[in-house]
Amino acid sequence: METAKKRRGLWWKIPVAVLLVILLVVGGYVAYVFISYSRIEDNKVLEVKGDAVVTAVAGREYTAVSYNIGFGAYTSDFTFFMDGGKESRARSEESVVECVNGTVQTALSFEPDFVLFQEVDTDSTRSYHVDQEQQIIGRFKSAGSFDSVFAQNYHSAYLMYPILEPHGASDSGLLTMSGANVTSSLRRSLPIATGVKKILDLDRCYSVSRIPVDNGKELVLINVHASAYGTDASQGDAQMEMILNDMKAEYDKGNYVICGGDFNHDFTGTSREYFNPGTDKIFSWCQPFPEQLIPEGFSRCTDYAEGTVPSTRNTDIPYSEESFVVILDGFIISDNVTCGYVQNIDAGFKYTDHNPVVMKFTLEP
């Protein structure tokens, strides 16, 4: 009788023990995420690979493409959990390979001299560990001689969310392909969020690649993917200010400067309203581009030759006429670079949640 009373009196210890175990597991995981967090050092020298040997020529027209490939996951009906959708990983390894091949083939169809890719995974759970850098380089070999530069801007601990299909660990970055010889390249670390938000922001950066020009100057080619989630206006402005200051310093030396990529700002400043009239949707990644920060001697290439086309979609729902779309991607150039043509290409978001941006330009003698 007394033993039975003791057992009844100890019942509460079981849920308490379970709760303690859960707290230890969660606490241990949180500690793992923060302890494993680190930033890559600023001004890191990047390895230049490839076999391009030609020098850029002033007065000749070149073609550049900027393309965020969305880590090979975004078919037109893919929805992403961080945008209000459902999926956290690509559908399959085969789908990743197909999407990356599709974006590369689209880029190559413009016969580009330079391509700036963003969200290129090298070893990520979300993309089944497909090395997309090597996949892209391999595809470019059939198109001629290219140099390549890869800058890591995303390296995360294993994200245990969503619970049923965790996003996992990610290694991703920026890949620049150049048909002209790149003599050197540098990785610049962008200012990012602080506190808990830094876990989502991770290690944003931009790469600065130098290409000799036949007149003794350099073409400075910048590839960027600015912060998206959890970004406030001051942080976004700080990132743009840093990039633009670097650009001005190169321009003041007499160099040609082109910056392209995914700016995670409403690039024109008006595309949110243009494509989504009357919408009340507000996202941290489509605040108006801070045009007041653009220094004298620089301009955004927004004189679209074939009409205004969105460069990205929100992935809360499969792509349709109801999708929220906006322009985030583009090019900023110094005034010794002439933009003869620029266009966001309507690729139907078939292989990624972005459309490519194509620019034809000339380096002024």
C-alpha cells in the first residue's frame, strides 16, 4: 500500500524529466548554431580559375548577364518556406541538376562575355549537395575560354526547420564567369545584421574582379547578392554605401566599373507599385533602392529596351498572374561605360525565382 502511494506521488517526475531532456536538446542545438557561427575575413584574396587569356578592348561592345539561380530549387511551381510557402529543399537531385543546366543554357543563349551568378550552392542539404560551381564551369567549357571566380557568401549550421524536412546546412556563393582574363579578385564582407538576426543573414559579401583593358586601365567587375531576410533600411543602406564607395574609389583611379547582381532592393524604386498596383504587401527585400547614395559619375541601367519585366517573384505561391513580382536585379555602371542595351528577360521563372538581366556595354576609349 505504501509503495503504491509512493509511485502515485512520483508521477509528476516523468513529464518534468521529459521537459528537461527537451530543454537540454533545444539548448544544445541553439548553442551549436551560435558556436559554429563565424564570418569569413574581409579583403580575402579569391582564387581565379580558368583559361581566358584575352584582354578587354576599349570601344568594343560586350554582353554581360546577371542571374540568380536560386540554388537550383525553384521550378515555376516551387514555394519557399521563408517566403510563406511550404518547401525547404529542392524536389530532388535530378531537379537541381536540371534547373542549374536550364539557367546556364539560358545565360549562354545570349552569347555573353561576362556572367554574374548568385545563389550557387557548392555543398548544401537543400540542393542535395550538388556542386553547382563545378556544374556551371563544366557547361561553360563548351562555350569558349572563361575564367571563373567563386566567393562564398552563405555558410550555415544545420537548420532544423521545418521539422519534417529541415533546410539543413548550406554552403553557397557568387560565381563570376569572364571571357576576358581576370588578373585578381577580392572578397569584400558586407555589414550584416547583429544579434539573433545574423543567423539568417550569415556572411553576405561581394566580389571585386580585375580585368585588364588594352588602354592600360582596368575593368572592375563587381558581383553582389545583398541581404534579404530581416534586413532593415539602415543595414540595406550601409551595404549599398560600402559597395558604392568602393566603386567610386575605382572610378577615381580612372578604371571602368560595373556592378551587377541581386541587390534585394526595388531596383527602379517604382517596380513594386508598377507590377502590383494597390498591393499592401511589404517585404524587407524590396524596399526602394537608396538612389541618394549613388555617387556622381554612376547610374543604374534601367532604360529597358523591350519593356519593363520583373526580375523576381515572391515564392509564397506557385508562379501565376497573382504572384507578387518586382525588379531586384540589375547593373550599376560608371559613366565611362556606355550601356547600349539592357533588358530583364521574361524566362517564365521556369528554373529559378529570378529572370536574367542582359546588358550590352562599351568601355569608352
